[in-house]
Amino acid sequence: MAKDYDVIIIGGGVSGTALLYLLDKYTDIGSVALFEKEKKLAQIASHSTQNSQTLHFGDIETNYTFAKAKSVSAGARLVQTYLDTYDKKKHMHSIFPKMVLAVGTDEVNRLRERYKEFKSLFPQLELIERDEIERKEPLIVKGRDPDEEIVALWTPQGYTVDYEKLSQSFVSQTKDSTKRVDVFMDTQINHIKRNGRTYTLYSDKGSFKTEALVVDAGAMSIKFAKEAGYGEHLSILSVAGNFYRGPEVLKSKVYTMQNPKLPFAAVHGDPDVHATGYTRFGPTALPLLMLERRNWKTVVPYFQTARWNFSGFASLFKITGDPTNAKYIFKNILYELPLIGSRLFAKNVKKIIPTIKSGSIKKDRGYGGTRPQIVNTNTRTLSMGEARVEGQNAIFNITPSPGASTCLANALRDTQQVLKFLNRKYRFKTERFKFDFKVE
């Protein structure tokens, strides 16, 4: 006999656990279950070794439009409020200054214009010139050509977050729940079946039924969506992001200007939330034929989610054949080569630290995750950022960066949709949520 729940969540990363937390604390839904295939929560994209540990607001992410920055900032402030409330001793997060550095006349002009537009959204953001950059980060200026123009946007309040610990905290908040809240660890969902308005999940520990299903399983969400008959026009282009470890040369998180034609993050330097004594530089971007990093079991699902038709091949050819994308991919393949890879990558780091020696940086083994890029085979385009597929009483989320930063905002949106799925039999505790998270 299948066990019934009002809501089932697949995925125990920061997105799935944020939803579990909101459903438990701010609704009167009677029963919720979360399924995670790993033995511990947040061991894939939310693990500290597989992401940049950044709480993104949109102030230094130069690929964000004003509208996106406004949206991301609102979502990130929910996470910030949660951390300020429940992590006063900073076990889950640290605070570092952060900046975005513009190098050369074109970048400098673009960043100055961006500041004019964004300063109203981020009052703490400062436009700083060479002298002030040198005072805050001396090694950015040391050894740099004095005729090379530089300018930066700087803010003192940058949050570095351990999203694994944040996920664990969300679940710990449900321990004393009066509802039936079950968390199934080390449980593999093998298949889902849609039965009208309900779903049956078949796992290695039995079968489960639900009226409302939310899948927060990263790139694997596409696999489940297609099993339920949704998202057929989408496929995944997996990109592995690697990092290099160098000496401790920065006090701040330092981004560089984004190429507006690329969906991939520009190189940045990060302090680590867990360690001192070094700086982490990256990420690189390498095509990967699996849905999850270092998990060979996801190779077959990767190919299962692809579209093996004319539109699928035409989309892939158009994306990889674009000169800007092709050049970028080729360069990143070279970064993976032994002996010369770190030397080539050091040229990117020199944009931040001109005096860095190629011999002082090395591949940070075991670090780096997978960023699923969504390919829309109808439009033959690569969608930047997150993707969401909604079906009959079901939601399937793919949440690469800034998905962790907006996990509570996404969970709030999905909570409201789940209540609609359940014909508004239950209610959301709006005033309590607004009070707890200090929102209007």
C-alpha cells in the first residue's frame, strides 16, 4: 500500500528544505514528506565544495539587469534575515566585503553607468577609484600598469554561506512540528507516475502518493518532469565549474565584469567560508555529459533528457557554434590540461592580482560542481539562470545560481502554488511570515 501525503518534495538541498520549512511553519497543511537520495542533506549542488558560497544580491553581479537584481535582492534578503535570526554565532555564514572590478576603458565606462542605475537599489554600494581600491585590496593595484584604468563597486556587507548547514537548519526547524513531517534520507526515487491530479512515487523503500508534488532535484528535475509528461521542449547542457586555489591575496570577494554575451560566470576570487590561508579563484566551465558532478550513474539520465530530434540537434549546434561560446568553451578545455592548464588560467587571475605567479595556483581538487544550463529547443536558445516547469498539481525546479540565494523566495512562490493545487483547503500564515522576515 502506498503511503499518502498532502505534499511530497523530491530533493534535500537548500531549495527543497526551504520549501519543507515554509510548508511546516507557515501553513496548516497536514502532512509533508521530503525525499533525499543521499545519506546527508545538501550533498550535491548545495554542498560548500560545489558552489561559490555566495549570497547573491545583484549588486556586484554585472550580468543582472536592474529588474533581475531587484528580484534577486528581495529573495536574498529573506535568507539574510533567516541567518541574522538563527545564526547569530555565524556557524552557517560569514561576512566579507565584496567588490566588482572593472579593468580597461570599456569596462570602466560600463561600470560607471551601471552604478548610476543601481545605486538607488543598493544604497551601501560605493564607486571607488584606484587609490581607494589600493587601500582596500592593495594587491589588486600592486604591479598593475599605472595607465590601465580601473574602478570598482564595493560594499562592506557580503554574505558567504554554507548552504549545507543552512539546509540542515531548515529541517531542524521542523523537528517539533505538530504535523506529520517525514524526511526520508538515502531513498532513491526511481520513477514517478501521474494519475490524473495525483502522483505515485516508486522508490527503493516502497511507494508513496501525493496530491501535490514539488521536485527540487537540480538537473534531475528535468528527468522527473519528462516522466510526468512535462517539459518535453527542454534539455540540459551540463557545465562543470572548477576552481583553482591560490595564496591568500584578497580580503574581499572580488568579481570581474561579466561578458554580456556569455551565460557563464566571470572569474572571481573568494575567501572560503570554512578556511583561511588561501583564495579560491574560478570558476572554469567545462561541458559535462552527466547531470551530477562525479556521479557516473547520471550519465544515462543525461542522455535521456536530451531531445534526439532535429530541434534538439539544431539547438545544440546553434549554441556551441556561436563564436563567443565556442571560443570560451575551447579556452576552458585548455584549462583542464595538465602542466599548462594552470599557467593559462593564471592569465585570468592576473586581471585581479597582476603579480600572481602561475606556479602559485593549482587545481582545487574535489571542489566545483555542475551548473545545469537549460536549452529551449523550441526557441533554440540557452536560458540563463533558473527554470521552472509547472504541470497538473506538480512543480519541477532547476535552480542553478542564484537559486540558493533565492531559495526562500522560490519556496514562498511554490508554497502559494501548492495551496492552489490543494484547492485552498489550507491557508498560509501571511502575517506571521511578514513579521518573522520583516517584509511589507
